[in-house]
Amino acid sequence: MSRRNLTLGSLRELGTVGLVAGLSGAYAATLIMASSILATMSGDSSGTTGLTLMVVAGVFILIALYVSAVVIVNAVDTVISGRLRHIALLRLLGAGGRSLRSSVVRGTATVGALGAAAGILTGTLLTDLVRMALVARGSLPEADYPLASAQLPFAFGLIVLAATAAGWLGSRAVLRVTPAAAMAGTAAHRPAPLRHAAARAVGAAVLLIGGFAVLALGALIGEDSPGGLLVAFCGAATSATGLLLGARFVIPGVVGGFSRLLGRDPSTRIARRNAVLDPLRTTRSTMGLVIGVTLVTTFASGMAALSASVDAWGLPAAQRADAQQILGVATTVLICIIVISSLIAAVGFVSTMSLTVLQRHREIGLLRSLGFTRSQVRAMITKESVALSASAVLFGIALGLVYGSLGAQSLIGAMTPGLVWGIPLPALLAIAVAGLVLVLVSSRGPARRAVDVTPVEALRIEA
């Protein structure tokens, strides 16, 4: 068995890394190939049009890569957290923390590269097949369309780099495991020093408050000129950075507060404890989902605000109808493009729930031996999933409505009286339904595997 397997177990435990890298690869390939097709249709594949399309595609690819990196960091951290005692034993036998961390990074990079290659190949082939079918039907004009793009290797390198960096960040726990932890029989996460936590909290508060202030300033500037959009973008980016920096101080509290609404029975109490037992893991489990929901809601809210303001622009009826149609098509296209990032986050959430439940076999076995029924165990896991996913969805919707509406106000405030809030009810309903499906998917499999293990068998498993 290789050192990588000794640290991470089988590559099956890194299935989330491969799946996320594959989704990112397919997404990147589809966007790049679609941009190449559109540029070829316009007859300006190497000019301004082609460059503009590639820049737009690059922005959405970077957004997906960012979400993917968050998910991979959490996946690696979850796998390592379940093997900390085993890693501590390796340290006791003489293995160095840095060499073990290097093995984690190499394993993550390998799986990420395989997933990215498979995803890019799949995305390219599917795009070519769809393009050929559209040309055959006459929906696309005949032209010398490329079978592949020179930008695909660059996308592959970015995905592998993101997976490698995420593996390095997620494996920080390896360096903190000491040989003494193996002898003591425990290898829990050590909290960060108080001074570091205080500095992080202050920095996050400054960025968050300052960012929202700049965002509001951009909306005010938008009352006089469209230049407020750039100011609003800077404010949104600053506040988002503050939120990411201080998420570990906010997300666990949101999850804990929401979980109190689920009841007070024994299964709910244990679910609430498990949901916030490790604040850092709680944050990482939900942060990708928060980002995905925020992105979808921001685009939907912004476009809804633009659509609602069209009537106040004083356009003739025909032009108003055309503007509404263009905004409707743009909204659909943008949401379809950005929703892939949310899908990647959802995959990471489901995988995290599965791994954390599998790593709690002994706890579940003890609960069963103390009288917990199979239905109570299922309810416990389902309620934990509800607490995490519902908190992420609601928090993301709230952020998205603020970002989208104020962003739209900064762009068209001069043409629209008052503040136009974008409340995209169809999109919000779709997000709510998707959240319900996510709860069912993320809890059904782990719950079934948990209750299939008998109490005696679970208690025999070594922690």
C-alpha cells in the first residue's frame, strides 16, 4: 500500500474530488466550445468578438472553480478528520507531517487531474455532437467549426491547480497531529490560537461592514449615473471577502439557530449537536452551498429588478416588449450557466453528509444499543441535513436578494424612481424545491447505510 493510501485510505474516499473536477472540466469545456462556435458564427473568432466571449466564459469558469475549490477543501478535510487517529499512529511510527501532507496533495492532484481530463473530454464531445445535430437541422449555419479549442489545456491546468491547492489547504490537520495523540487515543482538531481568531474576526467585520457600505454607496451613485455599478461591484467583492473570512463565526450560529426550530426530541437534540460539533467543518460543509445559492439568487434578483424597472423607462410599447423579451432570454441563459456552480456545491454537500455519517458508525451503534430505533436514527440524520442545507439556502437567498437588487439599482437607478427590489419568485421557488431534493438525497443514502449496521457490528469498528 502506498503512503498516499495510508494517509487517505482508498481513492474511493476521494470520489468527491474526482466528481467535482469532472463537473468543472465538463462545464469549462462546454463554455469554451460554445464561445468558439459563437465566435466562428460571427466571423470574428480571433478578433474582438472572440476575445469578449472568451473573457465572459472565463469569468463563469473561475466562479465554478472557486466553488469547486471550497468543496474539495471540505472533502479532503472530512476524509482526514475521519483518519486522524490513524495518521497520528503513522506519526508515532516515524512518518513526518510534511511528507504525509505531500502525499495528500499528490493524491488530490492525481484524482483531480483524472476527473478534469474525463470532464473536458466529455464536455467537448457532447458540444461537438450537439453542434453537428444543430447544423444538420439547419439551426446553425454551415461553417468551419473547430473540433476542439486551444483554451482547453489551460482550463485543465486551472482545474488541476485548484484541486492541488484545495488538497494542500484541506490537509492542514495532518501537520497538527502529534505522535502523542496516538498514545492518548485521540486526535481531535486543535482550535486556532485566540489571537489569530480575534484578528480574523476583526478583519472580517471591517471588510463586511465596509463592503456593504460601499455597496450602498454604489446604489446611491447609480441614482445619478450608471457608473455606480463599478462601485457596487467593489463593495460586493469586499463584503463577500469579509463573509468568507469570518464565515466560521457566522455560519455555525445560523445553523444552530435554525436547528432549534426543528423540535426538542432526542433525535433532534443529537442532530443539532452533530450539526455544529465542529464549527470549521460546519462552515465548510455549508459555505459552498451558500455561495452557489447566492450566485443564482443574485443573477435572478438583478435581472428581475431590471425587468421590473422597464415600465418606468418611458419606452414605446414595442420597444418595451422587446426589452422584456431580451431580459427574459438573458435571465434564462445566465441562470442556466451559473446553476452549474450550485450543482457542484450540492454534490459536495451530499458527499460530506455521507462521509461524516460513515465516520460516526460507533456513535450510531451506541445510540442503537441505548434504545434508539431505526426511525429515530433516520430522523436524526435527516434533521441534521435539514439544519445544514436549509440554513445555507436561506442565508444564500438573503445575500443574493441584497446583492442583486442593489447591483441593479447601481446600474439603472438614474432611470427608475425609488428602489426596485428584484424578487424572482419562480427562481426562489425553484431554489426551495432544489433544497428539499438536496435534503432527501443527502440524508437518504447515509441513513440507510447507518441503520443497516447492527449495534454490535458498529461498536466493533475501530475509531
